Amino acid sequence: MINLALERLTSIVDMGGPVVAILIGFSLIALACIIWKLGVFLIEGIGGGVSRGFARTILDQVKDAEHRGVANDDLRARTAARIEREFERAGAGLRLLDVIAQVAPLLGLFGTVLGMIAAFRTLQEAGGTADPAVLAGGIWVALVTTAAGLVVAMPASMALSWFDGRLERHDRALRDALEDILAPDVFGAPHPNVDLRAAHV
């Protein structure tokens, strides 16, 4: 079974040339990135609300600010910076997935152009005795790279869209929690809409 899959993969690389080999490498990198980020998102609950670790950090900062008499605006600025770092950490690695989603179809198109050039050069060298079947076969092989590029790009693009949606919800949840906790009228006590009891678990 494995040998058959390797043989088919080798035949595809032979047809598409180095462009298909590069796209296969892109697909493996994209798959590894998707699995890695999916595990991180699910384990840390990104996009599903404020994590316990972050809630604990915010609560500790509020208590420490109360003891030291830190102004609400200063605490808000510090916590906002913390949110930015949390957002950047959660989104680490997605830039690579974005690059693959954008470059893969372009690389596939590039391979098709190279294949078309080779096919028409063969036609020119054959002169008037060129076999249409040979030309059609050359074009068919050239189009393999476009298909390969799309096969790599589409899953990467869909996964990136899902991750971006979760990140946006995560960012909104963090900022809503910040506003509730540091509201001027409730400074010094957690807002009833924010469950910070998870911070003590």
C-alpha cells in the first residue's frame, strides 16, 4: 500500500517536474502547521472565551494595582499591552500558512507556463509533422502543476480563514473582559458579567 502510494507520488513528480516537488513540500509544511495550530487552539481554548491563565493574570494585576494604588488608566494600558502580546502569540505561525495559500497557486501557474513553453517548442521542432496527441499530452502534463497548486492552496486558505475567525473572537473576548474588569464604576471589584472564578481553579 505504501509502496503503491510512493510510486504514484513519484510518477506525479516526474510529470510535473520540480514545481510539483516544491508544491508537495509546501503541502507537507501546511499540513504540519495546521495540525500544530489546531492543537494549540483546542488545548488553550482560543476563540472560546477568556482562558483561565489569562483571567488569572488579569485578576492578579487588578489586585496588585489596588495594593499599590495604580491608576485605572495605567492598569488599562498595561493590560492592553498584555492582550496584544497574547494575540500575537496565538497567531504565531499563521503567516507561514498565509504565504503558502497565496504562493501555491502562483507557483502552479508558473509550472503550467513552463510546461506550455516546452510543449509548443516541441511542436515547433517537429514542424508540420507534429502529432496533435503529443501536443495535447504535453499540455495535459503542464496543467498538472496548476491543479497541484490549487490542491495545496485551497485547504490552506480554508484553515487560515477558520484560524482567523477564532483569533478575532479571542481578541474580542479579551478586550471585553478588560473593559468589564477595569470599568471605572467597578474598579476594585470584578464585573458580574466576567467569571473570574476560573482564575482560582
